[in-house]
Amino acid sequence: MILRFKELKKENEDLYAVVEKNEQSIKELQSRQTQYERDYQSLKMAKMIEITDGDLQGAKDRLAKLIRDVNKCIAILSNEK
């Protein structure tokens, strides 16, 4: 009976060690997940800024075209006088 008790005690200690190791792994994985979520949010923000910059460039291009068109109209009107 004492031998069986010692075996069970050893098994119990081993199981506690496994549980502790698994809990540590879970904490590490949760930490990684949190970091990955932060990185993902940063990438999403960077992508939104990139799109905004692209829209800004497109708006600048359209504005430049409008200015050229207005300048052509002014030149035509100036030649008619």
C-alpha cells in the first residue's frame, strides 16, 4: 500500500509539472496573440494611410488637370480679345 501511495504521489507530481508547463505555454501563446493583434492593427492603420496617400495623389493629379484646363480656357479667352 505504501508503494502504491508513492507511485501515485510521483504520478501526481508529474501531472502537476505537466499542467504548470502547459499553463506557461498558454501564457506565452496568449502574449504572442496579443502582440500579433497589435501588429495587425498597426498594419491595418498603415494600409489605410497608404490608401489615403494614394487618394491624395489622385486628388492632386485631378486638381492639376483642372488647373491646366482652366489655364487653356484663359489662354483661349485672352487670344480672342
